[in-house]
Amino acid sequence: MYDFAENRSGQHAHTFLDEWSGKLVCDDYVGYKPLFEKRVVEVGCMAHARRKFDELYANHRSELAAAAVELFGKLYIVEREAREQNLMPSPVRGCAWSGLARSPTCYTSGSSLTA
């Protein structure tokens, strides 16, 4: 679902989603933050998360960031293999594939990146 607004006021997000509750996949737009305090669960975007680790590595040569980027690469391999084997539910793609959460790569990424 998409809603166009003339500006980035948080009021637009509030008005559009009104009393809706559920999981919202979005970037780090500040206009959604009040919704996360009440009835909406924030689901982060993998592309945005990876970009942050890329930037951290590029700017500071962080070992944690390097490990994260490597793990994202492994997750993308799992995703590609799932797509090639038609294991991805349609029209949902990406990390919504249910088997991905059970892959060794996901278990590794969760434990490795906990600081």
C-alpha cells in the first residue's frame, strides 16, 4: 500500500494509518515513530540495514560492519537459491520466505551481531 503526501509531516502517516494496527515495513522515517509506541510493530528494511553497515565499514573499517556485510551476502545467496527453487511465496519476496528464518545463516547473523 502506498500513500502520497505533499510533505514529510508525521501527521500524514498518522492520518493515513489512523487506527490500523499490524506490522509496518518502512525506512527510518521519523513520522512513523509515534505509531510504534502504540499499536504498530516496526519491521526494518534489509536494504536500509545493509546500507548502514556498508557506510560504517567505509567510514571506520569496523570489524562488526564487515562481518554484517558478509552475513548479508550469505542471506542474499539463500534468498537467490530459494527463488531459483521457486520456494518464495508469490507475490511476497525477500526475507518473507519462511524457510529463511530457519537457515544456519540467520542463526549465525543473530548471534554474531549482538554487541
